[in-house]
Amino acid sequence: MRNPNATPGPRLPSLDLLKGFEAAARLLSFTKAGEELFLTQSAVSRQIQELESQLGVALFQRRHRSLALSDAGKTLYPVAAQVLASMRSITERLRVAPGRRTLAVTTTQSFASLWLIPRLAGFTRTHPEVDVRISAESRVLDLERDGLDVAIRHGPASLAGPNAVRLFGERVFPVCSPKLAKDPRRPLREPQDLRHHVLLQYDDPDARHPWLHWKTWLEVEKLTDLRPKGNLVFSGYEQIIPSAIAGHGIALGRSPLVREAIASGQLVAPFKRSADPARAYFAVLSGSGEGRPEVAEFVAWLREEAKKEAR
């Protein structure tokens, strides 16, 4: 029975409005948010206006040909992202058929597309009762807050955490298509020969991943004055390797992520030199994931797959 003396709480915005805001805040574009949500740009704009009206604050700074979050928008965005992630996680778990188990895994887009997903059929084949959900994100997600079970993360051991499971290390070295390596007009015998080729660069304006920069590799090789024939810049590492396979230039290969492409002959490593950035891949478990058999089975499978990298 409703209490007539109860004071009604503040009106909460609908999930649809939060979805539109979260997408627009993440992409900083009403147009791109609309494409993601299968809405028109004007529909997303109306959602944002309605949300701003309900809250009584401006969430965006609308500039000429650009969009930026206001202070209020910056405050709301992480909360909205958390609420939506939690709702998606709980909804998926409630929809699971009886007798089935779910496993939520997060990792980077490059690791997911180049290493994890090509091997994942091996796990699902032996564990058909487990539904695996992959969340490929460039940002580091909070396992507990976002309802995730396992994270596969890349970094120094000092930041991995005491309970992290080390999978394998990483070496960085140039790779290219066999056709490019065999081009008699532009031989690739020594690193100095890179000056005749296009280098495939990773766009990292904040220098958060210096070991993926050609600049760093060339400094190790004492070739700081080398000027390549050209540069192609990509926003994601998972875009660089297909470009290298297609023969568009020379990429910096990461040992676990290009192993299959080299084994299949799609890529070759023209030089024997490599750099070890003293970083590794780790499996990190959430508190809620510890003790669940499907999580332990998945981590055990990861370790077995990781052993193949050392062979």
C-alpha cells in the first residue's frame, strides 16, 4: 500500500535518454551516436535536449563542427556509463537459459580481434554450456562496477595486481607482407632499409603506449634520423596488422598478436632484432568471479593457450 505521507523522490531520467547521452558523450557526436543507436541525428539531439530540460543543466558545449562535454556532462557521463553497463550485464544474466552459465570478459580491441577471438572456438567447443561475452574496450573497465568476470590486461607486472595470472610477455619487431619483403627494388636486409618504405603508425597522441611507436623502436636501433618514404596512421592497432598483410607498409608486430599471421605466411619478420618492452599480458579476476568454475576453467584455458606462445 502506498504511504500517503511518503515524500516522492526526484524524477529519474529514462534509460533511453541515458543511452542517447552516454553514446553522444563517448563519441562526442550526435551523428555517430545516432548511427550506433539506429536513430537519426535529430532524434539524438532531441533526447539530449529533453534530458537537459529534466536536469536543468547543459550537458554539452555545442561548438562549430564539434561537441564537448560541459562540467555537468563530465559529472554525469561516468555514472550513466556505469548504470547502463550494470543493466546490460544483469539483463543478459537473467535471460540465460536454465543450465547455462555466462562469462563476461574484457580486454583491448586489438587483443580481442588478433588473439582471443581467433582462438575462442577452442574454449566454447569444450564448454558449450558457457556463454562468453567479450567487451573489447580501449579504456580500462572496472570489473566489479561493470559486472565483468575476467580482464586480460597488458602492462608491467607492478601494475597487474597480486592475484593476476601472467600469461605471456611481448616482443616488438617489424613485420610486413612477404611480397613487400621480396621487392627487389626496395630490399629489407637491415633496419636502415626502412627508409624506402611506408611505416604503419599507431595514433597515440598522449604517448600512453610508447613501445608501439616506431620512434621508440628506431631509438633502440640508433636510427633516430631515419626518414621513411611515408607514414600511414591508424587509431587502433587491430587496424594496422590487416594493413600490413595487405602490403600497405611495415608494421611493428607484437609477438603474441602476430604469431598466427607469421605461422600462416601472411606476414614475415625481415629482421632478427626485436625489442622487449618489459610488459606482459595478465588475466585479472573480479571478486565475484573467483570461485566460479566457469571462470577457473576459462583462465586455465588461457594459460594453456599462452603456453603455445613459448613453443
